[in-house]
Amino acid sequence: MKQLELKTTNSEETSQFAARLAAFLKPGDVIALEGDLGAGKTTFTKGLAKGLEIKRTVNSPTFTIIKEYKGKLPLYHMDVYRVADSFEDLGFDEYFDGEGVTVVEWAHLIEEQLPQERLTIFLYREEEDQRRMVLKPMGERYEQLCKEIFS
Ligand SMILES: Nc1ncnc2c1ncn2[C@@H]1O[C@H](COP(=O)(O)OP(=O)(O)OP(=O)(O)O)[C@@H](O)[C@H]1O
Ligand SMILES: [Mg+2]
């Protein structure tokens, strides 16, 4: 499977890349974000929201797990950091199969509930303001998406 990498040197660059990616997204797309605390997952999501022309401020949905925003496409923003404690069925599938784009922070914590086909993005903090992003397309749709973004 092909892996794609890029570096950003400030949060604005991370946000801009996400906004650019947003332009290529379609209903039902799922983006899994991985990375430590402060890696930039929410920063990325805010940029993506901007790209989807969402006007509302996107905040970390830590206490609500899922937040929904209206834009060019709906955005379902999940932060499943605290979900690991709960075995409740939160009905994730309805979002993954929905009309919007789903972004999941800490996605590996719900690994078994994630769709097999998705775009996983790993964010690594390299320096104070530098991040390395590694994109891992899983499935044909996301291979295609990555080709489009980097062409
Ligand atoms: N190149 C960069 N890309 C993204 N964020 C950066 C960058 N450089 C500095 N930052 C800063 O790092 C922090 C990233 O925080 P953010 O909330 O996006 O991380 P997170 O991965 O969502 O963390 P959490 O696991 O707590 O949800 C922000 O304060 C942001 O301004
Ligand atoms: Mg976050």
C-alpha cells in the first residue's frame, strides 16, 4: 500500500493542507486521524471544516464524542479519546454511511468499528511547530483520492 508524506512548519500549513483535501471529498468519506496529544488532529479538522465552507467554529468534541456541522457537505467530527471506557453502541455506522464526511480523532481506539476503507493520517510532532503527516489510503477510493491531492 502506498504511503504519502508531507511536512508542515506551522499550524496554518496543516490547516491549509486539510482545506485543500476537503475539496476532493465525497459523501461517505472517512478520515481517521492518529497522533499524540497536541499533534494537530483538531487543527487539521478545523482546516478541513474551512475547506467544506463550514462557518461555525469547530472545537474538540471531547465531551460529546460526535459533533455535526453543516457545510458544502456535512462534517461529522468524532473524538473517541474517551470512548474506550464505554462499550455503548454509539451508532458510528450511521455517520460512516451518511451523507457527510467523517473525521475521527484517535481512530485506532475504535479500530473494530471503523470501515475498512478509509484514509488514515498519522500526525507526528517533530519540533515545536513542525509536523510530519503520513497519509495511508486504505482501499481504492482513497488511493484515488491521494492521487488527486498530490497531482
Ligand atoms: N505544524 C503544525 N501543525 C498543527 N498544529 C501545530 C503545528 N505547529 C504548532 N501546532 C500547534 O499544536 C497544537 C495542536 O493542537 P491540536 O488540538 O490540533 O492537537 P490534537 O492532536 O487535536 O490534540 P488532542 O489529542 O488533545 O485532541 C496547536 O496548539 C497548534 O497551534
Ligand atoms: Mg483534538
